[in-house]
Amino acid sequence: MRATRQTNQAQRRGWVRIAALTALALLLASASASVPEGNRLIDEGRFAEAAEAYEAVLSRNADDARAHYLLARALVYQADSLADDEADVKEALFDRAAEHAEQATELAPENPDAHFEVARALGRLAQYRGVLQSLNLASRVASALDRTLELDDDHAAAWHARALFHHEVPWIAGGRGGRVVPSFERAIEIEPGALSHRVEFARVLIDRGSPEAAAEQLEVALTLTPRTYHDHQDLAAAEALLEQVR
């Protein structure tokens, strides 16, 4: 009888352990499922819904570094999509994005994407406020970009952002005009099929008085296939810019 009771107890413990592991597996699957859903919504231009998907992940695991930096990206995109008369909301979204990105770097200090999202959020906040009014943010943006590229020298988005940083930020705050073109060229070398690199490079070339070089980038951009909401936006911009420089 004693042996039978011990066997039954062991079986019950086994079933409890299996049930706990099953529940944990289902919870993890549910959490990770929200990340692809958020990414899909980003690609469709549904940024507020994407933010909600990432927030759902964080409600289950507040230490998910990837969810933090993806939420930061979604919040930046959401802010960018708002009308100019929603100034307070836009700035609050940029601030929240920076907070989540910085939290991601604390949780995953060796993750280049986390550091990049810090640079993106602070950079957009500085652009929104005005570069001259946000010189105090310039060193933080530069440091985040440098750290991103230390961790991943093939991070195309960081090279793109580095080019814009040196184009927009004055010398006194760290901008170096000679680094703009090489940085864009490096981004394009890494991701030759990305519309965003070529369109933004063209804008900068136009600003620098090089319309023919800009047209070359735009003509290539028009041969690329758009896949996401932002790709379609960039394609439309490329068409408009090419008409402008011709």
C-alpha cells in the first residue's frame, strides 16, 4: 500500500510538472506571437496597433529587451504619422520611445538594435524640436550610433542615420560634412535594395547642390520593388523628387 501511495504521489507530481511546463510554453508562444504580429502591422503602416502588440508582450514579460526596442520603433513611427497640430502628443511619443529604447539597452547591452533605437528616438526628438534647440541631445545620438556600429558594422540603418546626423548637426555639436556621403554609400553597399537609403541620400544631395547625383540615386530607387508601407512612401517621394531635379 505504501509503495502504491508513493507511486501515485510521484505520478501526481509528474502531471503537475507537465501542466506547469505546458502552461509556460503556451505563455511564451503567446508572447512571441505578438512580436511577429507587431512587425506585420509596422509593415502595413498601422503603428498604433503595432505598439499595442509590443505592449502586450511587455505586459507578460517586462524584461523582454526586443519588445522594448520594437515598441520604441513603433512609437517613433506613430509620432511621425501624426499631424503637425498634435505637437504635444508627438513629443510625448518620442519621449516614450527613448525611454523604452534605453531600457532595452539596459536589458541587452550587447544588442545593436537596442542602441540604434535610442539613436532613432533621440534623433527624431531633436529633429522635431529643432536641431539648434536640441544640441544637448547630439552627443547622446552620436554615442548611440557609435555603439551600434561597434557591435555591428553592417548595420545599414545606423550608417543611414549617421549620414543624416553629420548632414544636419552643426560642427560645434559634432557634425562632420565629410562623413555624409561615405556613410550613405556604406548603407547602400549593405542594403542595395532599400528604397529609403537612396531616397534620403538623394534629398541630401539636392540640399548640397548635386541634382545630377541625386537623379542617379532616384532612378535606381524607381527600379526597386516596394514591400512595406514605408517603401511605398519612399517610392512616391522618389517620383516627386525626380520630377523636381529634372
